[in-house]
Amino acid sequence: MLARTHLAFALGIATLPLYALSLVDKATLQGVEVSLYLGGIALGSLLPDIDEPNSTLGRQLPLLSSLIHRLFGHRGATHSFLFPFGVALLGWGIASSQGIALEAVIGLWLGVWLHLIGDMLTKSGIPLWLPWSERPIALLPLSYRFKTGGIIDLTLGGIFGALFAYLGLNLWGSSLSITRFL
């Protein structure tokens, strides 16, 4: 998946439970916590591609990205099931010592998982079981998977981006409602 598709996919999916919760009890959602959670989702959705120097985060942190790429390659260690747990432990440790809200760490952890799930929908899959197996894992049969940067990738980005925009507007009090258009 392209970075913008990862971002839209993760934010679109992560907003669904918030929206559902807001329908049940609007008082439970606080703007700051929701923003920290969604900020964590956004960062987490891009974080596994830190192993690619030409990625969105790789261009921001070129030395770190190049080092990770040299050590592990692209879609290596940062695309295994161990990576989200390392991110969560590190994030929790930093959050606890620095007074950072846990909503951001939870969002970061979930964003990383959503990135991995997104990459498991692509033709190449990911080596989820590293270091025990380098065999790529995918969620769909090969004929249903899509090429990164292809039309399906771009379409999914548009769909999930629109979903996030719609749900986000409703979460933050917009009167936009699909029933008004029907």
C-alpha cells in the first residue's frame, strides 16, 4: 500500500468504533483523547515503512531509516508480528515516564497493526512470522490481492479517506448526515 492508503485505511477503520461509541454515549468521547488516539493511529500507520528510506517517514528520518533498511531490508523486521509489541512496550515506557497519554500509545499500536493488515492485502504480503519464517503471509488468495500503487490501492485510499472524513465530521459535531441526501 502507498502511504496515503495506509493512512486512510487505518484512520477509516479506527474511527468506526469511536463513531459507534458516540452513537451510544456522546459524553464518553473527549476531544483531546480522540485526537491523541487518532494521531497515534496516523503515526502507527506509517511507522513500519521506516525501513524504506524513500517512504514518508524514511524521508523525515533518513539516517535511522537507512540504518534499519541496511540491517533488515524492506518488509523485514518492522513488518513482523513482534514489531507492534516492541512499539507498544517502548511507547508505554516513554508514556509512563514522560506523562504522555496512553490513548496515543494505543493508537500507535493499533495503527501499526492496521499497516501490517493492509500490507497483507497486497500481492507480496509480509513476513509476519519473522524471525521464525521468512515466508510472506497474506490474508487473501493471490488473485484477490492488489499491487501497491495500482488502481485498487488508490481506490481503497479514496474509500477509506471518505469514510474517515464522513465519520470524523459526525464525531466532531457536524450536521452532515447521509440520510439528508437520500
